[in-house]
Amino acid sequence: MPLAIEKPYTPSELAELWNLSPSKVRELFADESGVIRIGEPSRRQGKKLTRAYCTLRIPESVAIRSMPGSAPVRNDALDMRFV
């Protein structure tokens, strides 16, 4: 499915569906290709480090491809059962 019409999930939404913490979902998708990252990287201004704030949106196809555990069987939307 083209990324433009897929539902993007937040880390919190996937965490609830997969019974994981939002921080674990962010960790899983930190370097995954296809994830939409909104924000700026951290930067240094003199001796002061400005913290990076980044919002993740995870397209459905990327979530399915990267789902932890065994092979998922697709049901409705992202309601998946493990085989």
C-alpha cells in the first residue's frame, strides 16, 4: 500500500496493541526505514547541548514488517494474532 494512504501509528498506539512500552516501540523503530521522523536532531550551542525532540509516525506496512515475535496473521487493520 502506498505510504500516502496508509494509517500512520504513534509509538503509544503500537505499544498498546503489542503490550509493550512506548519507549520500547521507539527503540524498535529508531533506525527503521520508512518511519516518518518529525523534529530536529540535537545540536550544540557553545558548551550547551540542545536536546533533540523527535516525533515518530510508523506506517502500517512498516509496523507489520517489523512486528516483534513470530509471523503475524493479519486480521482487521493492525489487530494481529500471533501464529
